[in-house]
Amino acid sequence: MTSPPGNSTEIDSSRADFTPVTDKALAALPLERGAASSVALEGITKSYGPVTAIRDLTLEARAGEFLVLLGPSGCGKTTALRLVAGLEDPTSGTVRIGGRVVNDVDAKDRDVAMVFQSYALYPHLSVGRNIEFPLRARQVPASQRRQLVATVAESLRLEQLLDRKPAQLSGGQRQRVALARAIVRRPRAFLMDEPLSNLDAQLRVQMRAELVELHTRVDITILYVTHDQVEAMTMGQRIAILNEGVLQQLDTPEAVYRRPANAFVAGFVGSPPMNILRGRAVAEDDALWVAVPGGRVGLSPPLVRAVEDRALREVVVGLRPEALSLDPNGTIAAAVSLVELVGHEQHVALRLPGGQLVWIRMGSEAPRMRTGQDVRIAATGTVHLFDPQTGNLIEVGNE
Amino acid sequence: MGARHRARGAHARQRPQSRPLRKAGAAYLFVLPALVAFGVFVFYPLVKTAYLGFFTSPPAPNLPSHYVGLTQYRAVLSSSDFLDSLWRTVQFVLYTVPAGIVLGIGLAMLANQRLAGIRIFRTIYSSTVATSAAVAAVIFFTLLNPQVGLLSYWLGRKGGSGVLQSSSLALPAVSVVTIWQNIGFTFILMSAALQSVPDDLLEAARVDGASSWLRFRSVTIPLLSPMIFFTTIVGVIGGFQSFGQIDILTQGGPNNHTLLLIYDLYQQAFKYDNTGYAAVLSVALFGILLLLTFMQFWFFQRRVFYAR
Amino acid sequence: MRAEHRNARPHEERHVKGTFALRRPVRRIARYALLVGMAVVVAFPIYITVVNALLPSAQIGARPPTLFPTHPQWGSFRAAFSEAHLGIYLRNSAIVTIGITAAQLITSVLAAYAFVFLRFPARRVIFMVCIATLMVPLEATILPNYRTIEMLGWYNTFPALIVPFVGSGIGIFLFRQAFLGLPRDLRDAATLDGYGHLRFLTRVVLPLNRPVTAAFGIYAFLTAWNQYLWPLLVTQTNSVRTVQIGLRQLSISNFNQLDVVFAGTVLGALPIFVLLFVFQRQLVRGLTAGALKG
């Protein structure tokens, strides 16, 4: 990570022209090297009466890391964030910040900042006052407060807005004020709860870039909660995927995509999602195949070995949309159900004889298909093999 | 490693109790002042009053009270004294509430016109909201005085017996004073309600050819009806609690003709030391007001519901 | 304006003239007559009180009555203020009313805050208990309360006038209702920003709820100022009597000095007139909300 030597009001001229997004004054942000702390949950369980929101969760964001918590709504990711912040208390387990156990530390003393989905700006205070608010609580002297606010405001292009009230700001501006209020405190970690979900699509892409930019230029730990797998894949250094309060996988975006720990992760990450097909292992034509509705899928040697070792009859295979292609000699018969043109590529949904939909990804130059048209497809890419009972990944085989 | 892990687990298990407990402690601290006040000055005396109703007061001070159970409740509540003062209170409410509301609506309609200087009239009509029962009573006490009172003079009763000394006119007179004192309050409420009647509804009715009376009857009144209901209940409750004007104007006289329930209660308790009797009256008053408050609360909640 | 209208639409002119043009001025005069008439009826008692306060005592009962003071005498106000003790009564009322209002604001805001922002066992039950006090009228509790005050040795003291009213069910209800409208994220954000409950309450919650605070403040003030029965029971000397009870004393004991009685009445009512003139807007909200308990 390239962090500028912080705590200086001089402008680092070598980076001044680097980006129009988060501008030159970032170098002057009051974030010292080494301020970032690791954040860890160890064996955390959180129950509300009979409902268990989080079950035995262990994960750690390393100091300076951008870690994304990803999962569908209600999976416990926001609860995990609130547990770190101290807004909730775990039923059991340990929360650590910078290696120190903080279970018994009040939220205000944990020294973490949170950016809320609603931004939670104080409506009666001006932008400047909002940014200053946490400093007042910590009795920072007025002159220092003014300087910090000015520096942070400049770095986030808010200096023209300091006297406005939140109601007079656009969504993107509010978002930046919320960010400024978090940054000005020099916290050990930033907790972000779906901070971009209230923005329109275009702004979201821009803010995504700004956040990543911010993170690469200053030394901060970010714990970022989202249900949007695109955000997770594009922003996170590592992704923790949760489902029903249980951690499914914690790894880099590439690893999560290439080796999803189980069928849930495989189906959640990637758009269109991975096609999960259930079938029987059959030996035909001197090879081992998986018989699926509409045809069969071939298995590469490592997968054959895995199936034979476990003596599997039932088999679950996963194929990314790019691992399937149209082929007149393909092994699977299907009918075109839906064609989505997404700029540079098209996503085609095909219906298998049993009724299941599978997605394939094709270049936009490929001829457009008619709905209802009968086609044949072939597995031309990576095949993932999952345990039919647990859904866990057994092996990934290349064609 | 294993031992360390276990130790940490134990640690984690005992900790979460302490923070929530501390938080709950803060919460109780926040509600405590109000709760103590309610306990000492609302709930305890309420129960105690009901309890006092089980004892008859001794004929002379310092003699023991007698426990008589529900007998006293039965006796007092069926006594003609009680029924008379209850009936007078009902009369008082019937004199004051409907007239007050009609006047309030009338003034609100008058002051809701777009005319030059209408603000002055609004201010005048709402002015009596600043007068307490005592202020109103003292003003009228003098104005109705048979020797020097201007109203007595104009009513042609100068020198003779005063209005407040007349057994047939005393209660109506007290009612008029009460209506006057409440008119500002009713006017303000009705004006607020009237201003929330959307203009386009009235205009639509006008375009439809409805006469002004029909517009008033079929658009304005229905839209005012929640506020009318509200004001009625508040007025009835206020009527049962009217004390100051009685105390200053008539002290329940002449000949008990303005002896309302609440004034009877006050005299029994603090003039005649008839604690048991007064306690029963208190409970009766509580029961009546409870019923009215329930009606009002039910209405208020519904209104809050719809407003949100 | 009207002329323009006619020029622009000659066709409508006839119609307008035929139905309205002649009747409008008549109607307008009739409306003003009604407005003025009602204004006289409503304002006359107040007007004559002020006039009488400015007349020499002997002239008040004279007939035909004097309806306008040509030689106003202001001495009656001085007499009412000092000799008839209105000054002390007003001071006492101010102490009692401000005490009650402040106490009700504090206890209600604190309790409502706990009901909205804190989680604790029996929260709902305790809230219901607070709301239940709305159903208990003062009149149903005066007997034991009087004894409690005597037992505490508070008879004829300010605590007797203030302490029984430091809690307000309607206040708790109104503030809770208002606080429920605040986003919960604000509380969480303030927690992380380092603000405890009390500072969050004073720096964020209250500034965001000025209207309801003003409305309830006015209602509480008005209710406390107008109290009659309870102050009558627990006061005995002028040193603690409130204005309402003072006016009663005034009308009983100063009847031979009618100008002083009227001047005292004016003085006794004046603070609320001024208050309501300044806070007209909040008054309407306060009355509609507060009317919950008549």
C-alpha cells in the first residue's frame, strides 16, 4: 500500500496531478502511518432471544486492509459491524481492535468510525459543524478543530459547502460529509454500512473509485458491508461472505471467484451467477460424465478422480456463464429463454428440459438469438464440483 | 494455547452481562424522577383515596374512623345530595359545552374570511385564552355586583338581589362566565381546524352550485367534526373540573344551587372534615373522568395514527 | 385590479354586476358589523376591567357608567402591586410556574428519551404506567396528597406547590412521540462520535425537537399558572400565594377599593397576555396537544 507521509500540510506535488477524484490534499489528511489497527471477531455468536443473527464467527481485517463483508440481507453482516463498533454486545465471543479485547469497552472509546447507509448527518448542524462534531466530544482545542475540519473538507472537496445544512446537499455530497466526519477523527478503523446504496448508479461507480483511491493513499483499515457483489469484487482486498449468520468464505476476490468455498458463494458472487446443475455420475463412451437435464457434462481427470474417490452417485457441478458456449455439437440441449444485451456482451438465459435456467455469456458481436430457439451448448471452461450433501466445493477442474 | 483460549472464552461469557446491565441502569435513572413523582403523588393517593372511602369520618375530630366497607360507597352514591350535585354538574356542562362550541365555530368562520384587518379580530377572539378561571371570575364578580356592577345595571337589576344570589340565575351566570373564559381556547382550536379544510373542496362545492349553507353543512362541518368531538370531550372534562369560578363567584350557593360535584368534594373534605364522604366523591369523579378520558384517548390515538 | 378584470372580459361584466357587484359592498359591511359586534362582546369584560382600573374608585359605581377614562389614574396599579400584594403573588406564581414547567420538561424529556433510545426490562410496562397517569385527575388525589404535604412539613411552602407536579404523563407521551421520529442511526453515529446519552440529548435530540419543546413548555406553563384548587389548599399566607389565589383574596378583601381590584386583575392577567402574544404560533400547537388533559 502506498501511503503518503501523513500529518503534513504540505502538498505532495508528485501526486498532485495524479487524480481528479480524491485530490491533492489527501496527502495532508490527518491520518498518520500506523494509525490503522487490525479488527478481529473471534468465535462471535449473537442471539436476539431465539433468533441467532451470527453463529461462531471468526474473521480478522488486518491493519490497513480493505475487507468487505458480503451477503444477502439478513445474513448478519451489519450486526457484525455493529458488534465491532460496540453498538451491540455479543452473546459470546471476543471482539479485538488492534489486538486488544474491547468487549467491555464502550462504543465511544473503541476509536472506530462508522459511515451509515443513511449517512446519519445531524440535520440541525452545518456541514462544518457535522465534521467537527466528533472532535468536540473529544475536547480537541478549537484552533486544531478548525484546521482539521479545513484539511479534511478540502481533501473531500467540501470546502465550499461548510456552511450548508445537510438538507441542502446532494446524495453524493452527503456521502462525502459522512466520510469526512469519520476521517477527521483519525480512527483505528472505518466501518461502512452499505454507504453507497442510497446513491444513483452513476454516482455509485464514482464513489466506489473514490473510496478505493482513498484507501490506497492513506493508511486505514476499512470494514465494508454490502449486499452488492460487484462492489465487493471491485473494492475489497479480501471478501468475507456470510449467509444466515455463518461465515462461508474469507478470501481475495479472485480466489472467491475461482474457488468458491461452496455452492452458496458460487451462486452469490458473479453476475450472472454460476450455473449449479445437479445430476448423476454416469460412465459412457469410456469416460465419466455427469448426466444433467438435457444432456451431459464432461469431467476433467482431477474431477473424475474426486468423484471416484468418494464413490459419488449424485453430483453437483457448477459452471460459470463463461464456461458454457453455444456449440452445434454440444452435449446439452436447451431452448433460448431470454437475451440481455449488456453493452460489450450478451447474457443469454437458456431453459433446460427440466425447467432449470442456465446463463451463458457471449460477446456482443455474436448473432442475436430468438426466444424459443433450440440450441445445443457445451461446457468449454472450468467445472466446479460440489458435494451434493453439504454443498461444499470438492474440486475445481479445468477442461 | 488451549488454556488461553478457554480463559478467553470464559472472559467473553461473563463480560456481555456487565455492559447491558450498566445501560439498563442508566435507563432506570432516566425514568426514575417521573416514576417517583407519579408513585407518590398519583398512584399512591389514588389507591389511598379509594381506601379512605371504606371509613366513615368521626362526628368530631380526634375520634377514630369506622371501617364500613362498601356501605359508605353505596350510601353516598345513592344519596340525593350526590345525585343533585351530579345533576347540577351535568347541567353546567350542558350549558357551557354546546354553546361554547357553537360560538367557537361561529367566531372561527367569521375570522376565516379574507378581509382587511382580520388579524385584529383573530387576536381579540383568542384573547380570553389568557384569562384564568380566577381572572374571569373576579372580573364578572364585580360586573355582576348588585350595587356597583355594570352588568347588573344594564340588566336592570341594580340595587335588587344580584344575579349570583338568584337560585334560578346563579348557575346560568356561572356558565356564561365559563363560556366567556373558554371562548378564546375554543376559537383557537376551531380556527386551526378550519384552516386545515382544503380550499379546493369548498371551491368545488361552490362550482357545483352549493349554497353557502349547504357548503357549511356538507363540507365544513364534517371536516371539523374531529375537532368538534375533541373539543366536546375536553370541554366536558373541564366542566367536571371547574372550581375556581365557583369558589370566587358563589361558593356553591345560593342554597347549593351552584354546588357542583367538585365543589361538594372540596367542602366535604376541607370544610366539614368529612373525609370518607369526600373520598367516595373523589372515586366517583375519577370514574366519570376516566370514562371521558378513555374516549378522548381512543380518539387521540386514532388521530395520531391517521396523521402519521 | 377590478377595473382591469372588467376591461379584459366584457362579457362577464354583466353577469358579475348583476349578481355580485351591488351586493358585495353590502355584504362586506354586514360582515364587518358582525365581526365588530362579536369583538365587542368578547373584549368588553377585558376592556371595562382596564378602564375601571384607571378610574377613581368612586366613579366605578357611578351611573351612567364611564366607558372611557378621560383622566386615567395610574395609582391603582401601584396600590395593587404593593398594598394588595400583587407583586408578591406574581413573584410566587413565577417561581411555582417556572419550577413546575422546568421540572416537567426535564423529567418528561429524560423518561421519553429512555423509552425511545434505551432498551431495558419492563420498558413497555413502565411506559404504560406513565401514560395511565393521564387518566387520574388531580381532584381524585387531593385528600391523601394534602396529608402527604402536611406530613412532609411542606404546608404553605413552595415545594408543596411544585413537587406534586414534577411528572407529566402528557409530556412523556408528546416527547416520546417526537423522539420516535428521529432516525436511530443518529444515536449510533453520536455514540461513535463520543457522545453519551446526556450530551446526545442536549446537543442533538433537543435542538431537533424545538417545536414540541416549545409547545409543551407553553402548555405546562399555562396549566401551572392557572392552577387554582391545589394552591388554595396548601397555601395560607401571602408569602407563597399564587396569583390565582391572590385574586381571590383581592376580590374578597378589597371590595371598597374597586379600582385596585381591577388593577390587580389586570396585573394578574398581564404576564399570560404578554406571553401568548409573543408565542402565538407555539400556543396553537401547545393547546391542541395539551388539551389531552383538560
